[in-house]
Amino acid sequence: MPAKRVTIELDDVAFQLQEEHRFDWLQRLGRVFAVFDQQDSGNVSFGVDRDGEKLFVKYAGARPLTFSGEPEDAVDRLKAAVHLYDELRHPSLIELVGHVEVESSYAAMFKWFEGETLHPHWSFPPPAKYSHPESPYYRFRQLSVEQRLASLDAIFSFHEYAENKGFVAVDFYDGSLLHNFTTNETKICDIDLYERKPFVNTMGRLWGSSRFMSPEEFSLGAGIDERTNVFTMGATAFALVGGELDRSFAKWEAGEALYDVASRAVQADRNARYSTVAEFKAAWDLAVQKKLLQL
């Protein structure tokens, strides 16, 4: 049976939910100029202008059309995630500026970043994501290899930092990435499901995109650790400078040395991978230096 549709209008935006919901508190925060309502996490996010200061507000407690769970579960997940943005503050991560309970709901507020998601699933679903000239992912792939390597450095640096702080990435994929095409800056926008080590797969198939997931992320009872994140970083490299799931050298754009590093990172045999993200990044950085010297 199709979900009920209720249209909500707030300042400059209109969107639909499965049921009525009040957003008075949000309008008191500032002018709502953007909405992101097509997430299956149960969150609805907004762009809010507060006296010239732009905020990104992630909100749980409503029933988005694409959400099949219970709002209170989404609230619990968002509450549990907020500390991650505090503990893992980093130049490559969007900046948390506050969080608040709103009756039985919850909101986390971040400094606005002028970026576009590299997995625009709703506006450019595959195959348009890969071929439409207005797709952010397609446009990103038209950037020079050097520009994309700078984005990968930001991603790898953050995950090396998270590793040192005792965390593993869960549900990281290109939908977690925002890119500003004016400044060529990439930021990570979603670490809500990252976990502190040690962490064991209790789901069978963990949250995430299979394009970025290691074999152990599909295996009930498997440990999720540094080698798991090495795989994710290698898969990210193939997504941004290679053929994504086609991991052949023919689809790779960044030279043989970097291909060898990325290929080792995505080995199905976890013991054949680099042991840590730090080890992976050290090998990657050395290959980048060699590549730049050849230019």
C-alpha cells in the first residue's frame, strides 16, 4: 500500500512526509532555504539561514516518504551519532556546531558547506549518475587526476585520524562525500554509523553500499577493523580514479604505482591487505610523490 503523502511548506521549500509534523522550532532557527528529504535513514535535513550564517540541520523524528522504520529509532541513532562529530573533529569532516532535543525529536546542527554529493541517487540515479553532464559525480570525474588525488588525500587523512582515535568506518561510500567545485574541496558529511573498536558484525550484511564493502562486512560474526577500512579506502580510490567495481588497470587513471597500492587494499583475503589505514596511506603517499615527479 503506498505511503500517505502530506506536503509540508517551510519558507523557501516544500516537501512530503508520510504524516503531519510540526517544524515551528526550525523556522524560529532561521529561514529554511533547502531540504534533503530522500534519505532512508529516517532523517530529514535542511539548509537554514540564520542572520547570514548558513547551517545544515539533520533532524530525526518525522516520517520521510522513503523511511520504513520508526521515528524513535532514527532519533536514537542520531543521538548516538552526535558524539562522533565531536570526537573526530577534522578539517575533512563537516563541523558540528550544536544539537538539541525537540520534544520527542532530535536535531544536529552543522556549519554549512557549499558542496554537492558525489552520489546524487535521487536526482541522477544510475546510469545518469555516471553519464549526465550535470551529475556531480560525472563532473567530478572530469576533474584532473591531481585534483581528485587531493580529494582522496582528504578522505584518507580523516580515516587515518579516525583509526588513531580508535574508530572504524561503517556505511562510508560516495554518498558520504560533498565536493565544492569552486574551491576543489571535499568533505565527509556522514559518519553516523562509525563504531569504536573492537567491533563485530552482528547484522550479516552491514549498513553500506556494496560497492565499497569488504567481504567481512557481509559475514555475521566477523571482526570489523583496520584491514576492513583499508579495503574501504581502496574501493574509494577505484570509485574516484578507477572503474569502481571494474578494478582493471584499463579503467585506472592514476598510474601503475597507485594502482598497485589500491589493488592490494581491496584484496578479498584480508591478510593480503595493508594492516592499517596508516600503512596504506604511507604507501599511497609515496606512490603519489613518484607520480608527481614524473609530471
